[in-house]
Amino acid sequence: MKGAAAVAEILKREGVEFLIGYPVNPIIETAAQADIRTIIVRQERVGLHMADAVSRLTSGRRIGVFAMQHGPGAENAFGGVAQAYADSSPIVVLPAGFPRRLAGIPPS
């Protein structure tokens, strides 16, 4: 089992009904294969606020989950993460990472 499939399975077992995402993140596809509804957004911060809203509207009974691309995607989402953290709103943020074969290679 690959890492993304394991994460999707854990989300499913935890009762996550939908995952909000901004491409490209392998967890988005594997979540859809695990019958977790995926909602794609056009901007990372909007997606983070949507996940935050899920948690706030349900008083934490359901936790909002957001997946985005690494690098600029994580940077663009930072404002929403900071807001949720400051307000003690529980969210799960899943940034993608570089493929393992590319990790640790210095730029040329």
C-alpha cells in the first residue's frame, strides 16, 4: 500500500465524508477512490477557509480536511492555517511533498 492510499484509508475510517483540495496532490485521487467526496477549489486559502468552516459549523464534531500541492501551495494556504490555529479551530492540512526520488537533490 502506498502512503497516499494509507492516508485515504485512515481518513475514511475516521469518518471523513469529503476532502477539499487544490491540485496537485496524490491524496486527492486516492481519497476519491476510497469513496471520499472531493471538492476542488481554485485557490488554496479559500480551500483552507472551507475546511475551517466545516470544523466551526459542527463545533468540531466533523473536522475539515484540506490537501494541496507542496511549495507554493503550502505558502498560499499559510494565512488560513494561521487563522484556524489562532482561533483553536481543528483542521487537517495535507500538503504534498516532493517525490522521494527527488528529495535531497541540490539544485543545479
